[in-house]
Amino acid sequence: MVAKAFPETDLSALRDEVADFFASSPSAQEIVDFRLSESSEHFISALLDANRTRGLMPDEQIALDEYTRIERLVQAIKVRAFAA
């Protein structure tokens, strides 16, 4: 049996963090200032480091792809909030 290279809960926690933030009805300035928690940043940094140094396992690549989609959406929302 192959162990997962990362806990799925980290990706779930990241999704929940972003969803909870936007569900809190943040102001435009709060949206512009939004940053992931230190634990989420650490999770993403570990994935990026693994990608650079050893390549990613399939489940890690899925997580990185999902993070990329989330990050692009958050960036698009920030741009619109900044323009408001």
C-alpha cells in the first residue's frame, strides 16, 4: 500500500480557509489584504519545493493544480476588489 505524500486535510483546510473568508462578507480592503494562514502557506511551499527538487507524486500534482485554480480565482477577485 502506498502512503499519501501529503495529508488531504491540508488541501481541505486550504479550501475551507478561503471559503470561510469569503463567506464572512469581507470588505474590498479585506479582500485585497487577504493572505493564507501560515499553515496553508507552509503546505503550498512544501508542494512547490517538492516540485522543484524531486517531482510530484500524482496526488501532490492534483493538490498543486487545485491550489493553482484557487489562487487564480482569489487573484481575480482581489483585482476586482482593488478596482472598486
